[in-house]
Amino acid sequence: MTDDDRILLTDLFTAAVAAADPLRALAAHLPARPPGRTVVIGAGKGAAQLAAAFETLWDAPVSGVVVTRYGYGCPTRHIRVLEAAHPVPDAAGIAASAALFDAVRGLGPDDLVVALVCGGGSALLPCPPGDLTLEDEAALNRALLASGAPISVMNAIRKQVSGIKGGRLAAACHPARVVSLVVSDVPGDDPAQVASGPTVPDAGTRADARRLVETWRIALPPRVADWLAGDAGAAPDPADPVFAGHRVEVVASARLSLEAAAALAQARGIPAAILSDAIEGEARDVARVHAAIAREVATRGRPFAPPVVILSGGETTVTLRGKGRGGRNSEFLLALALAAEGVPFAALAADTDGIDGSESNAGAFADGNSMARLRAHGRDPAALLAGNDAYTAFETLGDLFAPGPTGTNVNDFRAILIR
């Protein structure tokens, strides 16, 4: 990969992230000032940055609390920032969920609650219902992450095994009005799916969750399965009067970020094609489709004539088969490089929050020669992919992409450049 290609791909990622900048995202969506108090609550990998931006934009007293992933905090003046574990919840997350409920306790009809919600909030807000424990919720998360189920399925199940998700936090704000400002990291931008919707109820039922478990053959922990088999603690109905007058707005999304990246590419003289901002499926399968398109472009000039940069977003999944390291973006890229070996392409796949899975990188770079280079290092690319060890592959090549936490989260970013 040439330095020029690497710089261009990095700049496209930067443009995509900038389009979801918290100040820009919130400025056009601020609610009217209430007669009473303004309380901010929130959760997600970019929640601290959203809180700091809100303080900058809001010209009235404000208090509240938000929770983010360890290492993702930033300075705020009035809104407390708590940190907890992601992707498997911990005791700090339990304390954070309690702090959010404390922040909205005792509010009246003249008060306003602003909920700043973004991706990652599901794991950051453990709140086991009934006699379930933190370990039960952590075991559920591990089972969901290993299942290969899409994020919509995982969140539908999480909502039925929680005391805070599925609109329950918004219900606790009653009789105050709630305005939820959501940075979407889910395909389709359904705000009820982001962070499992702590302030946005939906119509999903306990029976729906049980059907999804069966359809996706998810191996639930026994205590969680027992809870899900009952009817206690079901998620609230969106038609419940406690949600009357609430407002929900998606303030940033993968669509807007991909459009920003496309505009930058075109300004640099390279046409851009956005395949979709809502691609789901197994990362390695999605990669093979992208590889087939790249090969068709390079060899036959269709469906796009080179030069072109092919962009896509959404949220792929990884079914764990081995015990390697890496997240869904690095796995996508390893599978892409294998399937498109020899094709003259350069690619970047990365998570817009700056972290791919549980490692320190957002993703990685690859080109048509990456697999030959990997073999020259004595590594077997197919074996690494089979063992879910994409991190090791790109670490070996020195091609990890590690911009650090970005302060936002609008899902996966994929760019394939064919000169």
C-alpha cells in the first residue's frame, strides 16, 4: 500500500468521524429550556463527549450523570462522568445504573431530562432484574457476543433481562419530560435499539425474545433462561402514559458519516460509491461479497469504473470459533484480503468509536499483497482467520489502525480504494 493510499483512507475515516462530532450533532437538536430543572443522563462510548458538548451549548444550569467505557471519559463542569466495563459488564456498571436512577428521582412536570445515548450503552448499564446477579448478566453478554446474532437480536433479548433497558429509565423520570438525543450505531437507525433503548421503549415482548433465542440457537445461561421463561418484569409498553410528551431524535448516524467520507473522496478527485450504511451479517461473509465487488471493478470495470472508493457501514458480527484476538472490523479485513488476494486494492476497516472489539486498535489496513507478506512472516492467513485471530495478522504486518477513542460511535466504517 502506498503512503498516498494510506493517507487518503485515514482522511476518509477522519471525515466520517467528524460528521458525528458531538458539538455538530447536538447543536441543531437542543430542546427548549424548561421552567424547572435540566438533568442530563446518558450512556455509551461517546457519552462523556456528548455531555461536554451539551454543557458548552446549554445556556442554563444543568446537572446529571453519564456513563462511558473505561478510558473514554473527558472533563465536564457540571455533569458527572462515570466509567465502567465494555463489552462484558462489571460492578462499576451496576453502580452507574443506580446513579442514573438517583439522578432522575423526585423530578416534577416542569423538569426536563435530556438523555444522551450512543453505542456501547448496553454493556455499560447492567441492572439485573429479579434475583439475577451481575454474573448472570455478564454471562448473558458473553453468550450473545459468541452467538453471531445481529445487534438487533442481542438487544431485543437484553431488554427482557434488565431493570433499566427497554425504556425503563425513561419511565423512572415521570412526570418530567424526556428528550432523547441519540447517536445511532445500529443498522436502520432505530433509536430503540441503540444501547438497548434505556429511554426509548419498543413493542418487543418476552415471547419475541424467546423466539429469537430459539431461532439463533443462543446458549443462554440457565438462570437467564429461567428468567426469560417467565413473565415478571416485562419491558414497558410504548403506549404507557408515562412516555407521553417524550421526544426522540437521532442526531448522528452512519449514513451521514459515509456521505461525508464520500464527499471528501470526490473532492480529492476519486468517485465514491456507498453500498449501504446498514450491512449486517457474519464479518467474513460480508468481506467475501466486498471482495467479489472489488475484483469485478478491478478486472471488468463494473459495477463501478476505477478509480473509485467503495464505502459501506453497518454492524457485522463474529461467531467465535477460536480463541484468537481481534474484532469484527479486523476479521472483515483479513477475510477481504484473503478473498481479494492479488487484486489491486487498498482498504481500511475500522470502528468509528476507535476500538475494534476489546483490543486497542480501531481496525486495520490491507491491500492485495497483504496475504503474501503475511506468509513471508511465516503466518498462515487461513489458519488465523479460522481462529478469529485477525489482530495477530495485522500486528505482524504493522498494519493495525489505532487512532484512539474518537468520542463518537456510528458503527463500522469500510473503505476499499481501487485506483
